[in-house]
Amino acid sequence: MTGGSSSINGQVWFRGIPEDFDDWERLGNKGWSYKDVLEFFRKSETDLDFGGDDFHGSAGLIPVKRYTDEELLPSPRAFLDACIAAGYPRTEDMNHPDSTGVGFYPFNRIDGIRMSTSLTYLQAARNRLNLTLRSDVLVNKIVVENGRAVGVEASSGGEVFRINSERVVLSGGAINSPQLLMLSGIGDADHLSQFGIDVKAHLPGVGQNLRDHPAIFMQYQTSAPHPDIFPGLQVGMRYTTPGSKYKNDMQMRPIQLRTEHIPHGFDIDDSQIPTGFSIALQKALSKGTITLQSSDPTHQPLLNYCYLTDPYDLQRMRGAVRLCAQISAMPEYEPVQLSRISPTDEVIDNDERLDEWIKANVTTQHHSSGTCKMGVESDDFAVVDEHCNVHLVENLMVVDASVMPDVVRSNTNATTIMIAEKISSELL
């Protein structure tokens, strides 16, 4: 799919916080501090609300817009007011470096149109003579000879062919990029040998460090009137768990539930509106792995996210569920006529039962990252350097969400595009 995840995601144009990028630089990745990356966030966007200033762009390809107070639906309005009444600050700009609290999400959606990288970046470049785009082509592996990437082997329509290149830039995403590296002989030598893959570079970090935002969805029903067509998301809150050393380590948002958010086998009355809240841990300590299950590139790799295996992750999620239940019961929600379905009071009031419910229902926020970690060569689990060059293999780069040393405390789309802008500026 052209545009990758930007063509199917929630269209939230939300940046990581300065501490995310400063942490990247502290790991040895020079040039990745917040001060360094800010210009590339600004370069990628045209913020239609704030215009061009020290923190926002006015000439980028991605237009950014927020809802207004007048456009708020009853449930988001109640959430905004309840959070403020509970003592959380209102933030007018969630992409400001000092942002915390509740406010309007920025979206790369204008007049109902998704402004993906396909519609913006690719559309602007499609007439370039040095650009060729082919559909229905699967890259089987990167061809590595004498420690150097010299092209790719691909297949299409039953034909297998080779494309030679002076440089290979891999942008398969946090799941497919490590898979393709391993299929090409770049990864943990013992793991590759299990599938008869000739080892070209022993990089044990490939597929390790799988990061995400573990998410829980609390299910509610409402009898309040609603329009026939309405947005699923308008506002949200980022906050710091009491006692946590990680700033803005939690996010909470009221959403209109889709099928993926509702527990399997759970019935919702057709006369009711399936609604609820998304709670997502933004600075999880748990991390997972991506491994091969076959040397066949058409077979999906095995994903093990290891959600909430660190006790502190579970502790913070437990507190967030209880906070959400408290906020949804505040007087500001009376006009919305909310009725909580899951978890029940019996579950919420008991640590053991609540932990069981969380473990049974935790899922992805679709922000996979970190599986081709950026880091110094002395880091045994680093895959690329600060320029996104793959360690031990010349002329090979990875440029996508997989290079993030840790997932940012936000949706990942804006940060991924920032990474691409930064690396492309170095290549030109």
C-alpha cells in the first residue's frame, strides 16, 4: 500500500515529547536531540491553526488541523470538562514541547480527507524522472556481497528478478524491516541458521526491542442523541502517573469503539452507541521480539510483544483504569448518560481481578517500533547508526519506525515522517 501506515492509521499528528529525543541522543545517537529534530517536524507540516512559529511549520506537505470547541460532540466535551474539573490542565497545543494535560488532538485530515504521505509526498514527486513505483512486487531479500548491499531480489507475477543498486534503503516498517533483514542473512546468527539462511552479518539486535503502547479499552454505552456520522476521536489527555519518573507516561481518550476494541463475544444492544475510552501506556518498560517462522518471505514473522511483563507497567495501567472510571463518573458526564459495561465495579475494586481483566484485554495501539534500533556499534542490540546505516553492511539503510531506540510518547506517524525528512536531508 502506498503511503504505508499513514494510509490506514488514525490520522493523529502527534509528536513525541522533547525527553524522548533527548533520551535517543543520550544513548549515543548524535544529532537526535529535540533541538536537532524540531526543524524536521516543522519542515514536514503546514499547521493550519498555529501557522509558522518556533514550534510549527507553515510550508510542509502535511496539513494539520484541530477540532474547535464548537465542533465538540457531547462525550468529548464531557471528557474535556471532567478532566479540567479533576485538576488536569487544558493544553491548547499538544505538540508544544511543554504540553501536558487535556486538549484537542492535531490531525492530518482536512475536510474529511486523509492527508497520507501517498497523497502528499508521493503525489508531489510522481513526475520525477528518477522515481519508479511498481505495485504487486514483493522483495524476497536484500542481496549482500562481500559485506555490501548491491541490490534486491524480488518477485512479481511468478517471476523472480534482481534489481541492482548502489544503495538500498529499507522502509518496510517495524515488522517487515527486521523480517527482510533476517531473510537477507542479517540478524542473530543462531536464529538464521535454524532456517538455513546464509549469515551475512551477525546483528543479534534485529527483531529485538519490539516496542509499542499497550492499550486497554473500557466499554460504555450512551443513550444521548448523536449525529448519523461523527468522528471517532477529537480530544485526549496525556499525563504523568503519580510517582512516575517518566513524564507524560499515560494517555487517555474518549473514542467511539470499533470492532477491534470490543472483547470477542461481547454483545452490544443495537439501540446503544458503543463508546468508551482508550487507555495507553506511553513509556512501557516491557519489550518484545520479532522472529522468523520460515525462510519464505510470504510467511509472516512471529510477534511477541510481551505486554505488561514488567510489574511497573501493570501497576500503572491499573491506576489508569481506576482514574478513567472516576473521570467518567463525574457530574460533567451526566448529559452524556454513560453506562459502563466493562470492567465492572466488582473488577475495578479488586487488584487481582482488575489485573486479570487488564491482562486478558491488553492489546496494541498500532505503534510498533524499535526492532532495528538506532545505536552505537558497541551496543550489542543496535542495528543502525545515527545516520540509519546498518552496522556491518555497507550501502544499506533502514529508515522507518523500526530505528526508534524506544517508542515515543505519542502516536508514531509524525515522528516517522520526521525521521525520513532528517535522513533525506543528509542524502541530498
